[in-house]
Amino acid sequence: MILREKESEEKYQKFLKEEYNGKCIFCDKKSLLTLKHWGLKKNDFPYDRIAKEHYLFYPLRHVDTLNELTMEEIEELEFFKNEWNRDDFYDMWIENSTNKQSQKHHLHYHLIKLYE
């Protein structure tokens, strides 16, 4: 199942073919919100078939997996999840399996606000 509208999916595929070149989209972008160890950015290629809002939450330090996080990073992650885990912020918190991620080498989560 493709979670993007046709136009969005085409834009995403074009990005993967022409611009991506394996660069880290999290290390190269500015965050909308920056905590001490984590950043939040709007997804450039949202799952717009299901989501009216789609953000990405990621560690500012480049890490591949949860196992690489420091205790401080884990504590801040848990704080964010607990404080922002309300319906007025987002409906879904998604961690894709590594083989399905386009950005495989930087841990990240998808925060989705669904259409009502």
C-alpha cells in the first residue's frame, strides 16, 4: 500500500533518483523544534493519503539504531513521547522497519495526525 498521493509519490521517487545520493536528510536539514538531543521536522514527503500532518522526530546525533543512544538521549525521547502523546499533537507514532526506510542510517520516528 502506498501512503502518498500519486503526485507526492512521484516527487519522492524523483528525489530518490536525482537528489538523494545517500546523504542524510536529517543531518542536512534544520529542525522546526530542537530539544537538547532531538529534532522535529516536517516530512518533505508526507503520507498524505492518510495524514493531514506528518513530522519526523530524530536524534540530532547521527545514529543508526536505538541501541546507540545515550541514556540522556533515551530519557529525552521518553519525555517527548510521554508529553506529546496526546490526541491534540498526533495520532500515530511510527517506526518503520529498517528495510522499508529510505533513510536507513539515521534513527527516526514518524508522527502522524490523521484526517478526521
